[in-house]
Amino acid sequence: MFKRLFSAALVFGAAAIAPPAMAQAVTCLPRDALVSSLETSHGEQLTGGGLQNAARVIEIWSSDKTGSFTVFITRTDGMACIVATGQNWHSSVPHVTPEGVTG
């Protein structure tokens, strides 16, 4: 019984101090180099973005052809840091209710 309890404590203790499974290294490079790679290698184009604060712009690039997408933040020093990449991107059209129509 003691061996089982000790083994369980070791397993759960190791799991508690392990780094998170989702931890990923952030990749940063000059924005021009990143944009060139997204356009030529992945066929992605600027889909949208916005100002996060006075020092950061968030951009989303995607490809209608391959479904790939990349989200990155560009800093004032011209460096762009990739936040996320993925597949199966889809764009949605915002729902606009015509004037005078309710619901």
C-alpha cells in the first residue's frame, strides 16, 4: 500500500511542477520578412487587424485557398511576433439589420 501511495504522490507531484502543455516559444522577426514569407510561401493576405495599444498593432493574415492563418503583433521597432497559426480559417460577414426592421 505504501508503494502505491508513494508512486501516486510522485506522479501527481511531477505533473504539478511540469511546464504547461500549451507553452510555446514566441517567434519574432522583422515584419517585412514575415509578410514576404506569408505571401510567397503560404499565399496569405491581410484579412484584418487593429491597434492593440499605442505600441502594438495586431494583424490577421489568411489564405482563402489553403485555409491557413497567422496572427501576429507588430511592435514600434518593426519586429513582428507570431501569436498564433492554424488551419481552416473562415471569414464571416457581420449581420446587419436594415434600418426600420426589428429583430
